[in-house]
Amino acid sequence: QVQLVESGGGLVQTGGSLRLSCAASGRTFSNYVMAWFRQAPGKEREFVAAITGNAFITTYADSVKGRFTISRDNAKSTVYLRMNSLKPDDTAIYYCAAKPGYSGSSSYIQYNYWGQGTQVTVSS
């Protein structure tokens, strides 16, 4: 069993920055691929970014490439999402997710564990 707790969400103006954190517990953190998804009101859950546990290979949605950076600190069992140049379209609840294995995935179906989410609101 893996527990995930997100933090760092909040209200920011267009062009601003936020860093989200996700603290994990329960299993060996480095054995898990970690990812961020988001869901805006009336929208489907959307892949944002993923990072593998050993090679630290990252994957990003086209909508956030060049603006967001995913990273992890295995010693702290924590994954981060640095968000720069935020836009109103980035407004959503952001969820941390984890799955065992070596390969990353952009499909939420493949992730076994989820945090409760943290709200990010970008004001225009």
C-alpha cells in the first residue's frame, strides 16, 4: 500500500509559478514511476508529466512542455512539479500518481495509487 500526499497548490496570476510536492510512503519509492495528472471542471483527467524511478526519464504533455518540470528525490520519497509561465488553462486539481515498474505511462488507467489532489488556480 502506498500513500501519496500532495501540497503546494494555490492561487497565482497568469505568468506566475508554483511548485507542487508529493510525498510518498509505504513502499520502496525508487521502484515506482511517478506522475502528475490534472482535472479541470467539466474536463477529463489529463496527463501532465511522468518520471521513472531509476533512469529519471521524463515525459511531458505537449501543453506543458517548456513550462513544467517534473523531478524526484528518492532519498526523501518525494516527487515535484515546478510550474512556470502559468496560464488560466492550467487551472485544475492536480493529482500525484504512482505505479510499479520501469516504464512511464501517460494513461491514468495504469497508475495504482493516487493522492487526494491539490487545487491550482491561475487568475487572468
